[in-house]
Amino acid sequence: MTAKVLMVQGTSSSAGKSLLVTALCRIYARRGIKVSPFKAQNMSNNAAVCADGSEIGRAQALQAAAAGLAPTVDMNPVLIKPEADSRSQVILMGRPWNTLEAKNYYEKKAILWEHVTTSLDRLRDAYDLVIIEGAGSAAEINLRRGDIVNMAVARYANAPVLLIGDIDRGGIFAQLLGTLWLLDPDERALVRGLVVNKFRGDLALFSDGVQILEEKGDVPVLGVLPYLRNLNLPDEDAVSVENALHSPFDFAQGESNQIDIAVLALPRISNFDDFDPLKAETGVTVRYVSSANEFGSPSAVIIPGTKSTIADLDWLRQTGLAEAVAKFVKVGGSVVGICGGYQMLGEAIADPHHVEAKVEQTLGLDLLPVRTEFLKEKATFQAQARINCQRGWMSQLDESTVGGYEIHMGETPSQTAWLEIVSRNGQPVKVADGSISADGKIWGCYLHGIFANDEFRHAWLESLGWQRRSGASQSEIFNQSLETLADAVEGALNMDLLEKIIWDK
């Protein structure tokens, strides 16, 4: 039996599509429905690794977790990873396929569309319900000819569409009604419900707003979702980093916390949800800094992953952050590098195949005794590792195990490795990873998700002076956040009407 489908499209980026799909996946999974997420095309440098080593957007991995599923490549067949303002790497069916300029991307529509429809068909054959997420705005009418992610998918699957807008930005009537009016009549006919997201205050005061939307849009308002804070769920893309950069930092609050962690806000930052487990800890502040003036006096500095290590290393030097990090190290500061950040901490980066740059070698920050060489092939693995280390704070973790995932284009041989990768995609291996200084204050590795390991995270924070609080594990916090989200959405939506929309009752 072919699965029923429901599609969520938005009035803009960050309107709430991803979290609404996440919530609906959890709602229907706990009702006993076999439900799967799907997004034809995602644009993000935040990638997840599936069990077979394929890459998909982390938003779809989150939605899969909400549905009680392991992520698969069919949930996100096309992933676009920006490398520059108009150039992106295209991940097709989980593997690097091509690097394209924006102007050339839509020439490949036929190839991409075939994979999109095949993946969606496979999911519909395997599940009872597939909840589809659109991208950006439903009414990008200048891009309609090349659409493979919004109304083109809705038409292909004959999917009823929920249109969501963000009232917290203001202009909710222009968002929802303007989007409806820009759609073609056949597209507008697919929109079966409107959703208002991020409402604050007394809902009774918006009752006339609901009436206006329904009268002028000729579509029922399915629900008004509350503004939810502190969900401790990963953000989809770097918009959250941009928001953090442009929001005034509350230094009074920061000073009240024991630990102040400065994450360098690289222009091409990737997998920044590595730091969500740190943000969730009581007494810990995680802030993003983009200039030496913002550096301050942190407890530790983290250089995150990046889609373009060499370009972002140049940016560190141009902004004065490289010098700030060097001075921080001289006074005994703790510095961490994850993936691309780890590569930057070394002595040099060689690029003989010109994977990232025209120059064949770039000097690193020279804080760890390692050298990286970029390879043509990307390494993508779910990984398990064992800590082998007698240096500094990490000695207490010697012989313990951690889990995570790898996504990198280079190799970094190390005489000071502190990790041994023992499993990749479920297969036993023996691969050294990482480097650590003699005192344990400077360290790096390729393993994304390292801070999601409770024992490891707590030990590192304690080495910075943090006092551990008894509380839930990271997995418990994650699952409780999914439940909180699902409860809030289920309580705010007209579920009876939604049932009729989905099941054609």
C-alpha cells in the first residue's frame, strides 16, 4: 500500500518547517503510525552520517529520530553544501556528486529530479505516512522552473500542504496571504491548512487574526503554535549562528556562569550542533565570536568544523582571531579543534589535488604537532572510538569509549593521537585520530559529536573549573525535548482536521 503524504511548506527560511515536521513525526510515531520524514533537497553544511556512510541533512536525521528511525539517504536525496557565495558541493544520494556554480545548478534538474522521485516512492512503499518538508519559501516564483523541492514535489505526490509562517518576525498576514496569492491556482488548491508559528502572549487576542486569515485566504488555520524556548534540539543551519552573532551578549549572565566557551564563528561553519550538549549544561555559556574585539577572556576556545578549512583559516588571520588564540594559549588557555578546526591547529595543510585552494600548502596555527593532507575522496563514517591517553585531564578517561561521526576530506597522521577509531559504519577498524598537547589543554580530533558523550563532556568541563550538577544525560534531554515539542504542537493544532486532511476522511 502506498503511504499517505503530508507536506509542510513555509513562507520563508526559518519559518518553522523543520520543527513542525519533527513534531509531527513524533506525534504520529507515538500513535503507532509508521512515519518517515522526507526533504527532496536541503541546503546546509550541517550534515549527518547514515549507517552506510552516506550524508544527509541533520534536520532529516533529527526528524528520523523523532519518528524512531535510523536515518537513511532516501530521506534527503539531494544535499547542497555551500563552499562560496555562488558555488556549492552537491551531495547526491549521500555521496559527493559535483561542485556547481549557482547558475549551472538547474541545468542538472532532470538528473536530480529522478533521484528525488525514486527516493520518495521508496519511502511511500515502506511506510504508512511520509511527512515532506519544503525549502525556503513556497512562492519563490523566479525559481519555479527549476523547482524540485516545493510545489513540484507536492504535485508529484498529490500531497496536501500545510503553510507555516513566523509571527515573531512580524507581518504574518503578508507572509501567509502573500504566499497564497503568489501561487498558481493548482498549487493554491493543494494548501489545506495555515499554521502560525512562534506566537507569544494571550492567544485570545489573535482570534480576529485567525478569522482574517481564513476569510482572505479561504484556507482554515490549523493552529497557532507557541514560542518555545530551550528545546535543546539542533538547529538546521547557520542562521542560528548568525542570530547569536547579532544578538547582544549578556555579559552579566555570562559572568554568573562558571564556564565561558568561545566558539569561533567561521564563515563556512559546519556541524555547529556539536556544541549543543555544552549549551545544555547548567553553568556553561557558549557564545560565537567573529572578531578579536569579541574574544574576551573565555574559559576555552573551540574552532569548529568548516566546509572550507583554508579559506576560513585565512579569515582567522584577517580578523585577528588567530593572534588572539595564540595569545590565549601563551597564558595557559584551553583550545579545541573539531574536524576542520583540528586541521587548522596543526603545522600545515597540504592540498596537492587543489581540493580547496590553488596553493598547495597553507601554514596552520602551529599549536599541535600534526600536518594534514587533503585527499580527493571524502571520508564519511559513523564511528566508535577508544580513548588512549595519559595526558592532562584526559588521563582519567583512558580506555573509555566514545561515539560520533566523521566527515572530512583529509588525513592527519599523528604521533600524539589520543583516540583509536575501532569501528566505522559497524565494521571493525584500527585508525589513530587526534592530537593533544603534553598538558592536555590543546587538543583536536575528526570525531563530530564528541561532546554528546556525557562522561567525556563532563570531564573536559571539569578540567576548566566546572562543577558538575546531577541531572539528565544528553540522550534523556534530547528525548524529553522531542516530547515537549510534540506535546506543544499536538495541543495547538486542530488534530481532528489534520486527520481528515491526511487520511481523506
